[in-house]
Amino acid sequence: MASLEEVLKMKPVANAHLRAFLNIMVTGAWLQGRMNNILKPFGITEPQYNVLRILRGQQGRAMNLYEISERMVYPTSNVSRIIDRLLLKNYVIREANATNRRRVDISITADGLQLLAGLDPVVSELIGSFQNNLGDDDAKQLSSWLEQVRE
């Protein structure tokens, strides 16, 4: 694996905190690129996949746009546009809420569930590549450190 300095074609970074920060940013971009490459043949983007994954986790219960946005890996204000694109592909349905006219309920369709079922093995393969490079204890430690960074 290439070092941070090789990836960014730069001189060694002496400041350990700056080096860690840059490594997190570069790794995040690298992971996002790998995920986008996996999703591209399926015709969806990472935010669309994220919304579908969230809705599948509801096991048939609907969610509103705010609830979906709160659970996204990359929170965004354009959740309604993501939903619009998923509607066009018949992966979600949007219905007016029976008790609150201002609320719109979003649910995943059978087509959306089928798409995710097709993606599950591909995404599992990506996660499996982590298991080849990081043991369980290292993965737990890395997660702990990343959570510490976000505090």
C-alpha cells in the first residue's frame, strides 16, 4: 500500500496530527471511490444506496425525509432530490401521511429490495477486503479511535 506522501506526491508530513487528518481524508475519498465503482453498474449513487439501505432497515415501516436525512452517512439537504431519482427507478414510493398533511412517508419497494439483494454480495466482498487487511481487534481499535476523533 502506498504511503500518504506517495499518494499525495508530497514531502513527509512531520506533524503527526496533520498526517492522521490527511490520512483520514484520503482514506475516506478512496473508500467512497471504491463504493461508487461498485454501485455504478447497478445505476445508483452512494447517497441513493444509503437511502435504500436505511429504508430496508425499517422492515416495511415508512420514514419521512427528515428521519432519512438524520441517518445518512453523508447528511445532505437534497434528500428530496435523491428520493425523486429513486421514485423514477421504482425503488421507493412516496405517500402523503394520513395524520399529518405536511409529512410525506417514504417506503422501499420490492424492486428496491431486489436491487439491494443483488448488491449485498458485492458490498460484502468490499467489506471482506477489510477483513483481509485488519483483524477484529484492529478494526475495533480503529473504530474507537475514529469515534474519539469525532467527539
